[in-house]
Amino acid sequence: MRLARLDVSLAELSEVPTLVSDDQRPVVLRVLDADGVIALASVAGRWSGSWGVWLRADQGYGAGLIARDVKTLSTLVELDHVVIDAATDAPAHAEVVRALLSDDEVTIHNAAARITRAHNRPAPPRPVTVWYVDADSLRDGERVLRRVERRGDVTFFSD
């Protein structure tokens, strides 16, 4: 599998569909100067195809809020991938997001959150793969994508 990360500014967002070719898909957008969820939601209905979003978890924007935003975004655009980037505990953030994207009752206690009997219903209409950043790699459970190439604003990760 290969995943492309496209770094864009909010001002460049309208140009993204012309910047992404079929050989670059799936693509995850990292919006450098704005909230990625809001930026991607702002183009809902105008862009076709599947997309992904790269999000930065921190004290003010933790896994619970990320899961809520991803679930909402998934109802507005075809969302297939989310990448969680965090200074610490990225695997724990991804674990919480993954759990909260289900229809199930969630109880999870880890370094990112202490959640007991929570629901985040309904689940996204399509499965969303939750990756986390681990140095120069992206991980989703057992799958690992390593950074293999960079061309301008596009970084490619591959297994």
C-alpha cells in the first residue's frame, strides 16, 4: 500500500483537486495554517473521490475531540484515512480514535484518555483507517508505511 501526504496552505486548498493525480491516491491532506477538519469540510460537495486528513493531537485537541471531528467529517466527504501526529503518545491517541469511530460502547484507559462507557454514534458511513506517526513511518496496528519519497509538497509512504 502507498499513501501520499499533501502539505497545503488554506489559500491553496481550492487548487488541491488539480494537484492530486490518480497515481498519488490515497492522499491525506495536512493543512499547514488552518484546522484540517474545518478546511476539508469547507470543500464538502465540491470535491469528488476519497480523501484523508492529517491531524495534530495535543493537550487542547485530544483523541476524543479528534474522533468526534473525524466522525462528523466522514459524513461530509468521502474520508478513508486519518493520520494522528502527536508529540507524545501517538499510538494511544490513535487507539482511542479508532475505538470511538465504532458504534460500540467504549471503555478505554490509556496515556491519551480515560473513557468509560462512551458512545460516538453513529459510526462513519465508510471505514476510516486510523494511522499514527512513528518517526518516519505511519502505523495502523501491524501495518507499517515508511516514508519513501518526497516530491515538492507531496510525501509518499509505502509498505
